[in-house]
Amino acid sequence: MERKIILISCASKKRSCRSKAKDLYVSTLFQLNLKYACSLNPDAAYILSAKYGLLSLETEVEPYNLTLNNMSNNEIKEWALIVLNQLGEKTDLLNDHFIFLAGDKYRKYLIQSLRFYEVPLEGLPIGRQLQYLKRNV
């Protein structure tokens, strides 16, 4: 049976202490993405972390300063392979439906391995994403 899996990208603005992944990222965009994700009643939601790969919302992690935005294409491809392996352990890559609340760099090498996915905020600048999320949570 197809499950609904939401993938949210991490954010640079973080708490300064070890926290559950869902609480670590404190940017407005991340918080609204998380609320929106919950409103969709997913079977599971994960964070795409530049440092840790795929994170469960409840996993405790240390703060870090790493983003895919500063990585080369090869580094991003390597990161994506790690994430796909992690995803493959928790989801059905060919039958589950993935919803990305994540920028292009966080999804471009992942979507190639997924059959069913959507990107509801694709192409929207940050301000428009925030407006959409505020209207829909």
C-alpha cells in the first residue's frame, strides 16, 4: 500500500544545543514547513539534513554548520546516495508517495530514484513559500 512520506530540508538557523531534530531548526520557513507537513497527515515525515542525511523528527542531534549550498555537485550526489540508502530502509522508493518541502539541491538527485513525488512549493521564492504555508496551516 502506498504511504505518504514528507521530506523537509534542514535550515541554517538552529538552536545552539543538542535537540530533537524537529526542534533543532528554528527558522520560520522550517517551522511552517513542519506544521504544513503535519496538516497533510503523512505516514512519516523526515528531515533532509546536510550533515546527518535522513533524520527522524524525534532523533536527537548536535547543532552543526553545513549546507548543500556550499557543496560541489559530486558531494551532493554522494549525500543523495546516502539519503537514498537511508530512505530505502524506511520506505518503498518505488511505491510510496513522497512530498518534498525542500529546495532543488536537496531533491534533485533524490527524485531520480522515486516513482511518485510532488513538490508543492516548486519555483516559489521564499516569500511566496511563506505566504502559501501560512495560508495552508
